[in-house]
Amino acid sequence: MTATLPAIDLESVAVELATGSRLWRDIRVTTSADDVASTPGQVVVGLQHPEPGTYQAGFSVALRRHEADVPVWITLMASTALAEAIRGDTGVAVWSVWPDSVIAPDGQAIAGAEAYEATDAMVVRFRVVFGSDGTPFGPAPAALEQYAAERPGVQSLVVEVLQAFERLYLRWSDFARDPGPSGLVADYASFCGSIKVEVEADLQNGGRLLGTAEGIDTDGRLVVRRGETITTLAPQNVSHVRPLAVLPS
């Protein structure tokens, strides 16, 4: 079955995002996976077919560069916004997994985000996979069959994710970009399924680490305890992290 790319009403998206916004002002829709926001204030919404029977909403934003806007915290902020918006739209208890994924209660990865520094901006890229009927997230796991009758569309989800992200980012900015006082640490922890549980981390050096993820440190690294040994993992240290606990649905 071939998924049909949904129509995005650019005018209404622009109005919804720009009205009252302190960040977004230039919004466009594309079908090119290579078209990414690059100028501060820009939003690019891209729709592609990653595999037969699905399509992917890959949207990006660009923020004005600030020396304190480190990519790891912006990535954690973006995954928090994804989890918050998807929960709000579907009623399903999805969870972020450090550092950049969002999973369903059965562990299937359904969305993700990443932030990186560009020449004149901090770029944030979001991705969500949808099935052929417009329902997140590809071949739907059993947990996602709990959806209410009114299921989210791409347009509403994109708007809600970016509104949630703007709210988190502005509060972060208002509190001198300090993840503690700004509430970012607490917000991230409330949506994160890989904190206070046993995790298995595949390391970039080919190794594997098992232990209890105790939290996130001030540099956005995952703190893992195994016995008396504490290891801090930066995103570049790992290729994958899996919570070993059964997440609430």
C-alpha cells in the first residue's frame, strides 16, 4: 500500500505558528529531504516517503546562535516537545529516550530530534513517521491502537510540537539558559523513559554498558550507575540506549 502525502495548508500553518510567536516568521513546505531551515526564525516542513506504506514529516527550525545554546540541551528540549505533543494528540504515553528518540510503550521508535550548530544558527530537526492512513507511526504497535477516534494529522502535530518547543526554549532563555532554574531538567525527566530505570547502552567503541540511569548531569550527559561505578555518557559516546523497564502505557 502506498501512502499518500497529505496536504499542508501553508497559510494556516504560518498563521498558527507566527501568531504571538517570538521565534517563527518564515515558514515553508517542501518535499526535499535536503531542504532544512538555515536562517534564524525559519521553519521548514518536509514530507517524504521513507518506506512503502508510510510517510515521514521531517520539519526543522533555525534559532539565532547563542554561546550557551549547546546542542545536547536543545536536542533534549526538542524530544521533550515531541513527547508532550504526541501524548496530547493521541493520549498514548509515549516516552523520550536519551538523547534523541521518542518511543511507544512497547519500545518502537516513532519520532526523534537532533540539534546542531550551523554557520549562523542553531538548527533543530524533528522527524515523525506516519502510516498510510495518516496515523502515527508507521506500522502501528499495539499500544497505539488505544487512539481516540479523533486522531492527529501531520499539520496539527507539527504546530503543537513547535509551539511546545517554543515555550520550552523561551523559558530556557528567560532563565539565562540554565537547565535547572528554567525547569528543563524537570520537564525532560517527566517525559523521559530512560531515567531511574535499568538501561542498556551500545557504545560507539563497540562496547556495551548495563546499569541504572540515575539522571542527566548539568552538561546533558546520561549518568549511569553499575554497582559502585558511575559512568557519564555524552551523545557522541553512544549509538543506542534502550530502557529495560516496561514503560507505563
